[in-house]
Amino acid sequence: MALVIDENNFEEVVLKSDKPVLVDFWAEWCSPCRSIAPFVEQLASEYEGKAVVGKVDVDQNNAIATQYNILSIPTLLYFKDGKLADKQVGLTNKAVLAGKLDALLP
């Protein structure tokens, strides 16, 4: 299951992770976010132990969304070694998301 990431744990879970991190910025009211959610959940299971997969609710964590200039959702950010490494804006398929994550694995 994808981790719930918020302003309290973002630094620890994302920026200090020793594994690549995929963060899904979403909101409850966002239809494309609900469409991509099953892919994110599948990736969380498939990459367990190899990567961290989590979700940030932009309505409840506006400071993080603002910090990373999230202007539309879903936006998926990929981090490696605490730095932004890649980005996917808008609805896409699971293969695209997995491919970007694979590119960050050792």
C-alpha cells in the first residue's frame, strides 16, 4: 500500500530515503487522480523493498505542493538521493510510471 506522506514526514520519507521515491500528488475530488490511484497502489506493492511509493493530498499539504510548484494534479514526482529526478504530470499508464521508477533503481 502506498504510504501517506504529509508535511510532518515528507523530509524523512522522501528527502532522506536511501531508495528512489515516487510521490503521487493528488486530491479526493480529482477524477484523473482516482483513475491513476490503482497504478500507484500496484507499484507500491511491486517495488516494496526497492523503492518508496507514497501519496500527498494537496488539499491537506499545501506547503509541499507549493514548494514543488504543483499546478495540476495528478503530478507524480520521482526523487533519488533526496533530489527531484523526474516528473509526470497528468494521467498516464502504469508502464510509463514503472519505467521512470526503473530508471532510478541501481
